[in-house]
Amino acid sequence: MARKEIQFVADIGRDAGKEFVITEMSAWDADTLAQDIFRAMGDANYTGIPADVIAMGCAGLATIGLSVISASSPDVAHTLRDRLMSTVDIVITHDGGRNQRKVNGSIDFEEVATIRALLDKVFHINFDFLAIAGE
């Protein structure tokens, strides 16, 4: 069975109209990432987790993941963000042609809000289904 993919078209400022494709991580990679995020929570003494989110386990990552990354050390945050963004391609349409390649953070974004929106979508495709299992 193929991994899920979702399209995302930015609607924010200078990035408006840019098209991205987000591909679901393998179950192994998603689980490894979830463990690393939970580890980062402990390392950063992240305590802002509501009890209902804790009860959801991995599913809670879809709710608090970006906050945890923001609370992490710069090195950990950078590594986790890069792993999440490694699942994102940008689609470039030019002269009737359509080219798809891995996103390059240093050249493909003009708006921080676009990056945050993409990261939300990456969490959604990889961890949101767990919310049902955690209920």
C-alpha cells in the first residue's frame, strides 16, 4: 500500500500559490520521530502538557508537537524540523512543465507562516489518525 500524500497550496503573502506535496513517513520513521519528540520534551523540561493530551500518547504529538520543538534546544529543534520537512516536496510549474523536488528551506520560503502551516500538515498526516485510537 502506498504512503498517503496530501497537497498543500500556500495562501500566505509572498508564498501564495506555491504548491507542496507532503508524503506520510513510514511507520518506523514516525514512531522514531515520536520517541525523539517525547525525549526532547523531557530534555527541555516541557511541562505544558494537559492531562488529556498525555492520555493520548503519541496522538498528543499532533496537538503539541510544534510547541515541544519550539521549547527544545536549537540543535534538537533544527534536527526535528529538518526530519519533518524531509517529507515535503515543492512543485514548480514553468512553461507548461511540472517539476517536483524536495523542499529547500533556504530558498523555497518567503513567509515563516508558510513553514508553520506546512509543519502542521506534516504532523497531521503522520500523527492525527492516532487521535482516534487514543480516544
